[in-house]
Amino acid sequence: MELIQVFQVFILGVVQGIAEFLPISSSAHLIIFRDIFGIGSFLIGNYEMSFDIALHFGTLLAILVYFFKDFFNMLKEGFTKGVKTTNGKIFWYVVVATIPAAIVGVLFEDVVDEMFRSNYILICLALAVMGIIIYLCDKNSKQEKNLKDMKLSDAIIIGCSQVCALIPGFSRSGTTIAASRVLKINREDAARFSFYLSAPVVAGAVFIKVLKGEMLSLITYNPTVFILGVSISFISGLLCIKFLLRYIKNHDYNIFMWYRLAIALFALLFLLFK
């Protein structure tokens, strides 16, 4: 692998690690950086999709490592005590909230990819519009509830909102955080529940790709690209989780709205004048 390719894989790994957990859409950023800006343009066809999944696997590892204790307690209490404890309740809420996106993803993933993945204008519009929605949902919602106060109906609504994230630009974390804030869940716990939700969704996507047999053969063909990408997205993902949980204790989502508007405008101008 050439040095320039190593650099590009490094950039994409950092982009994935940051954009997966901040409400700015990792899928949209990978498309913009690779297809519009040309970073990682050597990744084409099935190789491109498999590399994206590999980057998501890196952020999945970041989630599992950072919240290992949380997941361990949730699993243990979920299966032994049901919904009688907060950890047990949140475990089953994560399961319920994952179902809508899992069903729609399995049934319509290929259709969504075909319709939206190369529609760069629509992706940029989704980035901008969803940025405003996230900000308004957060700004106009009180912080009255935490994870202990969540109800099953809350989990279902948040899970249904996650379906929108199949369209690049909407952002899985962005839609779930916005829905949580509308339900008056405080900022920190809204982000935490969003992080919890990412684990089964990403794990399912990786598992499906591996089952199809494409990913393993491509990794064998060029393991360096995948190892580097996974490692960088894992490290940057860990740092980003820690940053966001600290940041939102004293700040709103204003900065993410302005960033989404800026990157969307920049990408559109780049498309028009390149």
C-alpha cells in the first residue's frame, strides 16, 4: 500500500471515529470525503462498502470497550432480573429500540443505498436540515428525565426514529438524540442511550456483510487497509465518546448544527465548481 493510500485510510478512520458518535452522520462524511473530495477514491465497488463496514467495526469496538461495564451489568441483570432494575430495563429497551431499524435495514438497505448513496445533493440537504432539527429539538425540550425514568414507549419512539438514519446525512446518533430530547431525556443520558443503541445495529451490519462472504475475501486480499482503518476508527471513536459525554454536560447542540450547515454548503460548492 502506497504512502498516500495509508494517509487516506488514516483520514477516513478518523472521520468515522468522530462522525459515528457526534450527531453529524458518519455515512454522509465517508461519502463526502471519498466521493466528493477524493480521499480514499482507490476504494471502489464492494471494496468500498466492505471498508466502510470495517470502519464501523472499529467504532463498535470503541463502544464495547468504553461501556464494557455498563453492557456487562445490563446483560446480567436483563436476563436474571428482567425489568426490575434500571440496568435490566435499559437492556430490554435497547433490544426493543433496535427492532425497527433492524427490520427496515434488512428489507430495504440495498434500495436505500441505490437511491441515496450517490445522490450527493440530497445527502447535503439531509445534513443541513437534520442539523437544524437536532438543535431545535434540544433547545425546545426540558431535561426532566434520565435513563431510570424511561418508559417502553420512549424506547419504541427512539427506535423508530433510528430508521431515518438509513439515509446518509440524517445520522443515527443525531436522530436518536433528537428523539430522546423531544421526550425530555437529559442531554447526557440521551447521548448514552444513543451509544448503547449503536452496538447492536453496527454489530448486525457487520455480521450480515460477513455472512455474505464479501468482507472476509476482501480483507484477505489487502489486510493492511482494513487493520489500519479499524485501529484508527477504534482509537478516535474512544476519544470522541469521552469528549461528547463531557461536552454536553454544559453545552447544547448549537455547534453541531453550524458544522453540519457548513460541511453541507462546502460540499455543494465543491460539487458545483470542481
